[in-house]
Amino acid sequence: CGVSRAFYQILHGNIWEALRYNPILAVIIPIGIFYTLSSSHSKKIALSVVFF
């Protein structure tokens, strides 16, 4: 499955290889990690305005 292969490649730092398997997942996972780890409420609001 392309999703599991892309996730594996992202975990090992191979972003270009992950893009080859599943480009949408390779873009969504880093955005989700950044969104989850950001502690500032204003950053979350700014991201929600941009992406939703």
C-alpha cells in the first residue's frame, strides 16, 4: 500500500521517496505534526485560516 510505504519513508527522512509513493500524505503528515506540536494558540488559528 502506498500510504504505509510513504509513512515509512517519512519516518526515515526520505521526503522525496515518500512523495513518489503518496504525495498527499507526504504533505499532510508534516503539516499535522507542526500543527500538533505548536503551542501558540495564534499559530493554530493562522494555520486553520490558511488550510480550511
